[in-house]
Amino acid sequence: MKVLVAVKRVVDANVKVRVKADKSGVDLANVKMSINPFDEIAVEEAVRLKEAGVAAEVVVVSCGTSASQETLRVALAIGADRAILVESKDGIEPLAVAKILKALVDKERPKLVILGKQAIDDDSNQTGQMLAALANLPQATFAAKLAIVGSKATVSREVDGGTETLSLELPAVVTTDLRLNEPRYATLPNIMKAKKKPLETVRAEDLGVDVSPRLATLNVAEPPDRAAGVKVPDVKTLVEKLKTEARVL
């Protein structure tokens, strides 16, 4: 069984982002970039399926500039077998990514596609669902547990009322939640081995996908500073302040 995993290069989760002076977007100059944490979980899960003998090959794919090769090498160091970089400009929208992945699904014919539920830069939470719709595949989102038995995938996901379990016929699309697993650290020997693993580069145009933006960003602004808290002498004063000063968010 072949597993296809999508990964994205994003600003590292520990970095405090800054807005550009012209308010056109986020300033990425000299900012540390990393693999999207949810996508790292997806890679880990695919590698575990391979180690368990369920999957025979793990293929990782990323869409973006040539700098995304670094992200793919991280996924290869975790344990993926080969990588595909679809070169395009930064800021490619979720629909275009889903169309690119659809083209690769048609080409690679994986039995399972795993994606992070969302990217921490835009929090769109759209690509997996769009891919499933375009490819006409069953989907399970926010997976907290995944099991493959024969031609079926069983996915457990957390919902408001507890846990929901879904059974899917393969091929299928699964998006990962934080509780699915804890990704391993890439060891130095595996990082060195990853440099020798195959990494194919194609263009979005070669796949017949138009990545022209359909949305325009008019303005980007930082959230307002939080007002300083105040101390009150007693409960009565607190209640009065809640009545007169509290705002409904």
C-alpha cells in the first residue's frame, strides 16, 4: 500500500510573527521556518504504518518555492521514502493545493492520503476536505486514532459528545489531529540518509493546475493589545464592573 502525505513549510510555531510595514502580509525576512506541526504528525503516522508492515511506501509532497525542499528533507529524515516538490510561488491557496494533490493522486494512485488538519500560518482547515471532494474519496477529519485492516480504515475522532468512530473504504483521505501521535526526532544518521533519498521537482503547470490567486488580501493587522487587568477589593465591586464594563466577545 502506498501512502501520500502532504506537508507545508510554515513559520516555526515558537516564532512571534510581525506584520509588514505596509500591512500587506506577514514579514518572513530572517524568520525560522519549519514543517507544519500537524503535517509532521501525518508523516509520523504514515511511517508507523510502514514500520507495522501495513504500508509499503511513503511519499511526501509539498507545494511552494525551492526552499520547501528543506521541509521535504525533514519528512524524509523521519522515514518517508521519496519526495515530490511542486514548485510554485508562496501563498498558494488551499483550493490550488487541493487540485495539485488531486493530480498527484491520479498519478501516484495511493491507497491513503494523510494531511494535517490545518496549517498554523493561515488555519484554513480546507485542503483535505477539498481534496476528498475533487478526488471523490471518502474522508475522515481530525483523526485521533487510525487503524488499517485490509481494505478499510478505522478512524476515531473527538467530537463534542465524546469520541466518534468512522469506517472508510480505501482509498481515502484522512486529516490528523494533535492526539494522533507524537512525532519522533529525526536523528543525525537519518538526516544524512535523507539527503540521498529521491526528491522529484515538478511545476504546477506541468500538472495542469492553475495556481493563480482567487482571493485578494486587502489588509493585515496585528490584534489589538490586551488591556491591563485591575484588582477589585471585593465581590460586589467585581459584579458591578462586570455589569458596566464587561464586553461580549
